[in-house]
Amino acid sequence: MLGKFFRKPEPEQSGRVPPGQRLSKGFPVLTYGQIPQINTGDWAFRVWGLATAKTFSLSDFMAMPQHDFTADFHCVTRWSKLDVKWTGIRVTDLMSQLEVDPKATHVMEHCYGDYTTNIALEDLVREENFFAHTLFGEPLATEHGGPLRLVVPHLYAWKSAKWINGLEFLDHEELGFWERNGYHHRGEPWAQERYSF
Ligand SMILES: Nc1nc2c(c(=O)[nH]1)N[C@H]1C(S)=C(S)[C@@H](COP(=O)(O)O)O[C@H]1N2
Ligand SMILES: [Mo]
């Protein structure tokens, strides 16, 4: 049966859809709790912990090299969306402006609204990861994380923090919101790293 919102991948797409996932027709919004109120004039992104503390404004991000990205998006609640088109800034371009202590191995992603999610430093600094401010050619809507969100295509989308406002560099793993509540610490969709138990 054809669902209204979800469908089975076509055979030619099946190599791109991780096990246990269905394709979503639209782009569902998945948020725990309230959408935070953000005044873009006050918007600030902070770096702290095992990195020299630094604050970036939205215009600092807009002054970094801008790129278009096409990435697949996999939510652990079993929907995926292929070929999502974004515009934004490579994580590696932000990293080149930071002084990170060589002892740093893990990072906590912080957001407006207090959502957190943890990520290993090596998973964060991959070339394909980016901060997005534009989705399908339109300014990133608030419910999808505007003005700026992180996108980490190779992990389940709960690692792609919406309304991101900081990175805390650590020399050990700490757990973010969903990870403390039973989600897998890493969340690799091809290995179905959904839960930590
Ligand atoms: N700040 C914040 N970021 C978040 C979430 C959230 O609740 N708060 N949900 C995560 C989850 S579970 C998913 S699937 C994606 C959903 O992104 P979307 O709402 O743009 O589809 O955002 C992730 N980032
Ligand atoms: Mo999700």
C-alpha cells in the first residue's frame, strides 16, 4: 500500500537508504520541546572547553566561504530524505579559525533551547559536514533550525543540531540529551546504531 507521507525506496535507491528506513515525501519537523525564540541580532556562537574561547556572530559565519551541499538525511525514527539541498559553511572552515587543544577527542554540540548532542571530534571534522542557513534555496525556516544548524550527513539526524550556538571541546565523552535517554552514543545509520542498549 502507498502511504501518504512515507514510501518504500525504489530498487535503484535502495543502496542509498539505510536498513530499516523508509523515504519521507516531505521534510518532517522533529523537535523535542519548544522551538526556541531567537533574536538574530543577538545570535552568537561560542567555542569553549579544550579550545581557545571564541565567539562568532552570524555575519562572521556569512563571511566564511559559502558552498552548496546535497546530502541524505536519516532520522532514527525511520524516515530518510535523499538529496536535501542546503547552503552553508563547511565545519572544516570553522575549524581552521579555532585553536583546539590536541587533547580534545570529543565535542558537545549546544543549541538555543538547551538541546545538546555529543559527537566524536573525528566525526565532527569530516569534510562533508556543514553549518546550514539555507534549505532548498530559501532561508532555513525556524522549525528546521534557522538561522543556523549543523548537518552531519553520515550520522542519524539527531546529531544535526538545530539552532546550534556552541561547540564545547572535551577530552572524554559526555552524553547529550538523547544519548542520556537511551540513544546510541554515535548513531551510524548503516550499522543501525539506534539505541545504546
Ligand atoms: N536543537 C535541536 N536540534 C535537533 C533536534 C531537536 O529537538 N532540537 N532534533 C533532532 C532530530 S531527532 C532530527 S531527526 C532532526 C530533525 O530536523 P528537522 O526538524 O529539520 O527535520 O533535528 C535534530 N536536531
Ligand atoms: Mo530524529
